Amino acid sequence: QIQAVIFDLDGVITDTAEYHYQAWGMIAKELGLPFTREFNENLKGVSRIASLELLLGQAATPHTYSPEEMEEMATRKNEFYQQLIQQVTPADVLPGISELLAELKAHGVKTGIASASKNAFTVIRLLGMEKDFGVIVDAAKLARNKPDPEVFLTAADALGVDPQFCVGVEDAVAGVEAIKAAGMFAVYISLQENMSIADMNLNHTAELNYSELNQQFAAIKN
Ligand code: BG6
Ligand code: MG
């Protein structure tokens, strides 16, 4: 039996992954760097500064920036992002999420948010979901980034659930790697290629279903 479901936020609970993409796009444009949706897949689940490093690595001729310049670019990306998320409302919760949360609650399954974003609390507040999760991990307190399992293990610990009874839900490759490294059952939601290490591959949040999830979870435990 599943005891807890731990969700990524951006791209799983709501489509803020799109706003991260748009905000990085503005920085890339200013710097004259190539930036595609395909490349953006590599930034999903990746911390702000690590994302900037990957983006700058796209330059045809490498340029070294000082830590202050890096900090300034990362801050500006975040300012663009914070402007973009002002439009988030409770109507932006992705299809299937509220239904799944209600089912989980009805069955006594705990829930948490394991996001790399320092804006996670703001997004959850804009969605009106402050009361929907047993824990929202504070990304500012983490030492290691996904694919390190720290954020998922921190959530499981806060919920008082053994990782082997947890399900993690992600839209990012680094995120699924983190879930598996935490010893949890991994659900990958993406229109990209399936991930072989994921325990369940879905194209869309609307396909999330409690009984199906429980069946698949039980199946791999036997
Ligand atoms: C993750 C996103 O949830 O959070 C990444 O998938 C983002 O795109 C990361 O870079 C960090 O977010 P923030 O809000 O702290 O810059
Ligand atoms: Mg995500």
C-alpha cells in the first residue's frame, strides 16, 4: 500500500515549467544565446544557478562571467519569472491533480511537495493549495540538487513515511533520477520519450488515477 505521494511542483501541479522556460528565454535572447524547447528539457528540475550554467554553456564561443555577473543574471531571470507567475490562479491546477489529491486524502495517503524552486511557497499560495499538502520542502534549506534524492527524502522524513512506501511524481529527467535514488516508486509525466527507470510513464497529469497507481505500486512490490 502507498503511504505517501510526493509531487514535484513545476510542470506537475501546475504549468509553471512554461514560465521558467519563458523567463530563461528572455535571458538567452539578451545574451544572444540559442534557446529551444528541446534544450529547455535539460533545465527542468535543475536549480536556478545550475540552469544558468547550462544556458551559458550554449555559447559558440565560451565566455567567463564573474560570480557577481552570474548572480545578476540569475536574479534577473527570477524577476521575469516572478512577474510571469502573477497570473497564476487556482484555475491553473493541472487536470487530474485535484481529483487525485481528494482520493489520496480519502484513503489516508499523505502528500508532499518536493520542488527545487525557491518560489514554491508563492506558487502554492497563488494556486490556493496551502492546505493540500502535509509538507512543502523549503528548497532554500537543501544542500544538493536533483538528481540527488535529498529533496524527496526530506519530504518523506517530514511526513514520517519510509521511502519504500512513497510514490514520487515528476516531469523532469533529473527528478525521476532523484526519486529512484531515494528508493521510491517513480511516475514520469512527459510527452518526451519514456524513461526506462521510471515505474510508470504517463503523457499527462489527467491520466493520474489512484487505483491504477496503487495496482502498479503493488505489482512491483510482489
Ligand atoms: C524547478 C524547475 O522546479 O525549480 C526549474 O523545474 C527551476 O526550472 C528550479 O530552475 C529552481 O526554481 P527557482 O524558482 O528557485 O528559480
Ligand atoms: Mg518539474
